[in-house]
Amino acid sequence: MVKSTRHAKYELYYHIVFVPKSGGIEDSADLAEQGSAQYRRSHLTGKTKERLETIFAEICEDKDLELAEAEVMTDHVHLFIGSPPKNAPSLIVNWVKGISARKYNQRYDNRVKWTRSYYVGTAGSASKGAVEQYIAEQEGEDA
């Protein structure tokens, strides 16, 4: 749905994916042996999953973002968030990861930490191909 600010019409949605850190790996030999698997352990389940979904909704409400979809998988998180153009995607990711970890860790005994990395992709009502075609067609209309 197209939304508006005082000076813009927009329909910006971001698909954000990030993974939790897991603790317990102390020995560097273990780390080398397990590689990136340390970040993909399954522990976002049950009450942790429900609590995180609630916290993500709270953050989006507080920051005037639209949480279109949230899926907390066992070893990663998918969020589909609508935002006004004033918010950079990196800012949205920082809000979601930073605030969620802080709120979760303040409220509950078990801890959650996120890795520094993330994926973000944009989406709207038009596909990349449709926009490219539209722009190409505009060139002929100016003549």
C-alpha cells in the first residue's frame, strides 16, 4: 500500500535476515573445527521465539515501522518491514537487532545475541524488471 509523508509517496519494504550468536565455544580448535556452524545452532524455539516476535512488533510500533511479516526460525530470523524513506536500511537493522537484544536480555534469564552480519533486500509493488522496462519506455516518450 502506498503511504505518504509531507513530501513523498512511498512503498518501501525490506526483507531482513540475521542469525544469533551462540555461546559455549571456548577453545579455538573447536571454533576452527565447527567453522560458521557456531552461528547456526537451533535455539530460537518455544518461548524464545514467541518473546522475540513480540519484541520485534514492539520495536516496529515504537519506531513507526510496519512489521508486515516476522518469522523466527530455529537458527535465523526473517523480518519484512515497511519504512518511510527517511530510515536507511542499515538503521532499521541496527534498531531491530540492538533493541531486541537489549529488551530480551533485560526481561529474561537466558540471553540472546546477534551476529554483526545481516542480509537486507528491498521490495515494493514493482519488480526490478518492471521498473527497468518503465524507465526504458520513458526515453521514447521524451522525443
